[in-house]
Amino acid sequence: MACEKRQRTGSCMHFQCPFSELTTHGYECVEVVDGYCEVGDGCYPGCNFSWDEDDDEKTEAACKAFDVTFGESDDE
């Protein structure tokens, strides 16, 4: 799914996922922060920005990277 800006204008500053049609998520525009995709764990094994669903270390590192960039989540 493309972001609103891309749907409206045809382009945006997000990373354009080359695997969107191969995943169950179907995201086209994604945030990538410090090498971690916002979709993240268990998305697509061939993607350099995804990681194993059971990889707690990378999941924690990705959460920290996104918290630093976008502020801490209310879920904690």
C-alpha cells in the first residue's frame, strides 16, 4: 500500500519496497531507519531491511532505532 503522498503525487520520500507483491503485507512505501524496515520481523527473507521473526536482538534494535527517530511508543 502506497502512502497518501505517493497516491496523490506519484512519488514520495519513503523507501519503495521492491518485494511488496511478494509479501502478505503488500506495503509499497515503508520507513527504513538505521537499516531496519518498519514492517520488519518476518516480512521477506530476501530483503536486507527485514529480519527473522525470532531474532529478539534485531527486533529490540529496530524498536530502539524507531523510538529515537519518531519518539517512544505508548505501548510500553
